[in-house]
Amino acid sequence: MSGHSKWATTKHKKAVIDAKRGKMFAKLIKNIEVAARTGGGDPAANPTLYDAIYKAKKSSVPNDNIDRAVKRGSGAEAGGADYQTIMYEGYGPNGVAVLIECLTDNRNRAASEVRVAMTRNGGSMADPGSVSYLFSRKGVVIVPKGELTEDDVLLAVLEAGAEEVNDLGEAFEVVSAATDVVAVRTALQDAGIDYESAETSFLPSMQVEVDEDTARKVFRLIDALEDSDDVQTVYVNADVSDEILEALDA
């Protein structure tokens, strides 16, 4: 997973300063609204909402927007949409498995936008279940390195159910069972360790190594999919080496 995570971390940094900032804000706000609708508007009693707010703040979403999203989601303010989570599955260039998580109030629009992005960028849609078995739902906490060593992080999270700590270059990725993500995040807080985000994610259980040309096409496909307001997250099982990532960055 390291290749994709490392790339995702880099991409996250770029997204904060480039033109997609508004789109990213909208997706983070949607997460907050849905979390508040599902588990109530009190972050202290709703860990999913707590994590959604935390991530939004770390990404510089204005507090005013966050507060309004919580109110809309919890029903304290009118105007919230009825978002549904839909998963689409498909294949990208060279048979790379693609899992597309949508949060939408219009299933037809979401399906159509996903299909168009896939077919225009060398991908194809697949039947439900045909690629999802290649991914496992996991808890993922991203910890910026700073002065930390891998051992510091390991020591803090081992008893909380962490399964592995991966070095992503400028950050560590702590992977756990999806049900342990709150315990892992709390353990880091108790140890005084700052973290970037804590959420559940789909990690590939089997990866496909790709060359530079395929990696470029896969990233183009991910960008096209993420361009849709209905698409929250795109997961792929492409394994991209550091050398290829550097070549693409250049």
C-alpha cells in the first residue's frame, strides 16, 4: 500500500494549495454532515463525527463551515441533503482493481459520472463483488513524522490494536482493524502524538506492480473520478515504486 499512500499524502498536500481546494472542502463537509446525521451532532459522543471534524480542521476548512455542516446533519438547521453511500467497482488500465466510494443524493448522476470517467480514462465498470474482495476495510491513522521515530509510534499504538506501522516518507501510516481506529487514535492522543487524520479506509490485500506508463494512466483515472462531486474516495491496488513516483512528480 505504501506507494499509493505515499502518493495520497503528497496529493493531499498539493490539494490544499491548488485549485481543487474547494472540491476537497466540499467532500470533507459532506463527511461531517453524514456523520452528524448518523450518530448525532455531539463529537464527544460520536467518534466518526469527531474524526471528520478533526480532518477538516487539519485541512484548513473554516470553523464556520464545519459548525453549519454539523447543524445541517443533526437537524438543528434546515437544508441537509439525504446522502447515500454507494460503492462502484471496476478495472483501470492494465487490469488494476478500482473501488469507488460515492456519497451522493442522486444515484443516477453518480453512476453516470463514474461510468463516464472510467470509460474515458481506460477503465471499465465491473459487477458488484468482482474486485471488492481484493480490498479489506481497515482503520488508517496518518501521523506526521516531525521528530518521531517508527518505534515512538509503535510503542504508543501497539496495545490499542495497531497491526502495522508503515513509513510513508514524511509521515507514518498506522493500520488497524476498522473497529480499532478510535482506540489507536486515542492512544496517540494519550501519548501526546499529533496526527493528521483517522478514518476507515479500504486497503488492497493484493497489489499489482505497475510501470511508469500505467501509473500515469491510473493517476489520470483517479483524478477524473475524484473530479466528480459525488465521489468521496478512490481506492486502487496499484503498487507504484518510489522511483516511478519521483519520475511522475518531475
